[in-house]
Amino acid sequence: MWIALDHTVWPWDQAWYGEVSLDLWTTLLNAPRDWPDAMTSAFGSKAPGTAWLGQFFLPLGWLIGDRHALLVSIVVCQIGSLALVFALSRRLATGSTPALAGTLVLGAAPLFVWTTHEYITEALQTLTVAWSLLLLTIAGRTWNPLAIAAQVPGVVGVAMLAKFSSPLYIGLPVAATVVLLVPRILERTTARSTHLRAPSTILAAAVSAIAVVGAVLWYAPNLDTALEHARIARSDTGLYGSERGLWEELGEWVDRLGDASFLPAVGVALAVVVAAAVAFKLVRGGPIRATRRLVVAAVCVTQLVLVVVTFATQPNEEARFLLPAVPFVAVVVALAVSGVPRTFALTAVALVSAELILVTLQVFGANQPRYLTYYRLVEPNRDGTLQRELERLVDVSCTDESAGRITIVGAEHPWFNANTLALTASDRNSGVARKCYYTGVGYAEADADRAWERIVHLDPPYYVAIDYGAPDNRLAPELRPSAARADAFNRVSRALVERVRQDPRFAVVPGSRRAGFVIFESEGTLR
């Protein structure tokens, strides 16, 4: 319902993933022979799994719109994560109530709910984490060990297609699964040949083969750029964060994990329930019979520690990277309230159910005390005015004459940037072979002369910009504060617009000065 009501302009990463998904689908429809090359060259620096998956949901766009269709793929990943967490928790816990508690921990997590509305990679990555935990859970049981082993390459392949950082989240579950499976596979049993020919083994092997081949075909030409992108993301203190020392950062990331998993009041109350359940087990004593539970719990806790410590050693402060860690929290809660009186599990279910209600109310605009909210959860933007203005800018700048050339976008804001206009162009030309390109004046460029050299070199057919300083053409009031700030991505934006305005080789496109935007057309070549 939220997705259906929302008309928010997609920001940088979301827009880029959406653009690539649309382009892949358009290529498949119009030039299927070029589609394999388009698949293996997608992004170049970012793993393509989300865009690969999303393109196959675009037929729904004929009914609900392309962007809404792409978000349906995110919802499907989220549903899969919930189903897998419930399935593995049900196999680990005693009774279905602890499994329900763990599943609700994931489903009600504020960051999980926020991700449902965003076209980003973490949803697919979270699904692979839940899949790896399910394999660990069933690795020591009587089920076909070869079918489980055949899935291990598949979960690794899909995880790497989801995001380059995936080993940080699935490393321990996969390693522990292999350790548990090897002795079982090496056993000389009469059932081995039966297991090998079983449909479950054959299907698992086929899925894994597809995932592994896909990962190899993409990483073979793109590994160097993916490594460079990862290096910049974890080392750039100017754009993504700051270095404040390990211990201070460690505390910040622990807080971020808590905020991502629970509303503050619910988190405290649930921590008390979990602590009481663990204390009950310790006081009760008795033989430890659930070795499998202990292994899974140890893997989850250790993996959480590794994730938090790893992020504390780098400057990037983006909390959405923690979403794939939330399934570990969910499974720990399910295990903690299992094997104790049912009251503990019922209390946990009641708490996280209340949280689910609270976050749902928040995303539909209900006023709540600040300590019962999550800062990223916002109600849907039902006003499509800005999106329509961007579509107007694209309709003017994306023509048969400008197709194949690169138009410059003279600002970098979440609601107005090259990625957003490129997505809008791909959306407007969905299913059509015409491709228009958009780029910025330089990544966080601080030198106006260097940015101008880039503009001259690219020789754009159009320069699309914010009409800075024009009293008769002002942005919407809600956009003016962010446009007025010369942040790290817009230090030269104003100067370049003035330079373009004064350059005789550019002319304002008649009728383009509207809603705070302006389009300049290049008359001839700039070179």
C-alpha cells in the first residue's frame, strides 16, 4: 500500500539500480542478442544481482508502473527472508511461538521496513543471509546432505551477485555448514547414490550452477572496478564519514545496530525478556542436549560481532549496511525464548507485534513520541509534482537527436541528479531502443575550472540545472533549503550555471525555465 501511494523521486543509488534494470529489460525486448553482454557489463563497479532480478518484474509495470514493479521485487526478497527465518527457527526452537517471535523481530525491524520502500541491494543480501542460516540449521540433520551441499555454492554465488561485501555476512554460516556436512558426505552409506539422484539434489545443483556461472561471468571483467569501489567506500573520510577511533566508532555501530533492529523502548523491553530467559536456562541447569542450537547461536553472535567491529574500523556511517545482520539478531531471540516456559516467547511476540504496529503507523503518518519512532521511516509522498517536472526536463533533453550523447546535470541532490534523470529517461523510454545518457559535472568536484573542462570534453547537447538566483523561477519551498547549501557534492554548481549562462555557445531552451529548473541547449560544438 505504501509503495502504491508513494511518488518520491528516487535518489542516487536507487535511481541507478532502477535505470540498469529498465535498460536490461529494454535490451532483452529489443536486442536479445546483446542482452548477455549487457548483463555481464551492468554497473561495472557494483554487484548486479538486484538489477538482474528486478528486470523480470517489469512486466508488472504495465499495470502498476515500472518503479512500483521494481519495488515488488524488493518485497518478494523480504517475504523470502521472513519465510526462511521462520523455517530455520521452527527447526531450532521448541514450538512455533519462538519461531514466530524471531520472524517478527526481522519483519518489524525499522530498517527492514524502511528497506521495503527502497530499491537497494540489501534486501537480496539479507535473503542470502537467511538462506545460509537455514543451510547451517539443517546441515546436521537426517535430510539429504548432498542436496544441502549442492546449495552452498548457490548461496555464495547469489550473495556475491547481491553485493561485494557479502562474505562479511555469510562467511561463518557457510564455513560452519561445510564443516558439518563434510563428515556426513564422506560416510559410506547405501543412501549416497539415492541422495545423488534425488530431485532435490539435482534442482539444488542446477540453481547453484546458474548462480555461480552468473557470478563468475560478471566478476571476471569487473573485479578490479568492484575492488576499487569498495576501497573508496571504506576509506573516503570526506564524503562518507569520519574516523574517530575504534572504541568510539564501536559504540556508534552498536547503537546503529540496535536502532536498525528495534525501536528503543521495544529493544530495552525485549532485552529484559531475553536476559530473563537465558538466566532461567542457566539456573535450571541440566544436560546440554541441543548442540545444534548452540552452534547456530554461536555463529550468529560471532558474526554480529565481526560485522560491528568491521564497520567500526572504517569511516563509512551508512546504517543500511546493517540490514543483513538483523537475521542474526532474529535467530538469537528465537533461540533465547525457546526451551523455557511459553510465557517468555509470548511476551516477545507481543513486544515485536507492538513494534510492527508502531512502525506501520509511522510510515503512514501517525504522530508518535520520538522514542517510539525511527528517523528513516517516512510516510509516502503523495504529491507527484516534482517527478512530473523531472519528466518534463527529460522530455525536452532526451530526443532522437540527443540520444546516444551525454547531457550534463548541473547539481547533485537526492531529488535532482544525473542518476535520477537517467532513470526517468529509461522509464519514459521503457521498451524503446532509444537511450539517453546523463552525467554530473564530476564526482564531488571542488574545482570549477576542472569541471568546465569536463563539460567541454563531453560536448553535451544539453545542460540541465537548477536556475540559481532567478527570482522569477524559484524551486518549491521544501527544496530550497537543501539547494541553498553548497555541500560536498555541489561546491561548484552555482558557478557553473553562471558560466553556462554567459557562454554564447549555450542558449536557454524556450519554455524550460519552470519550477526552479532550466535547460540550456548547446548550439554547435564546445570543443
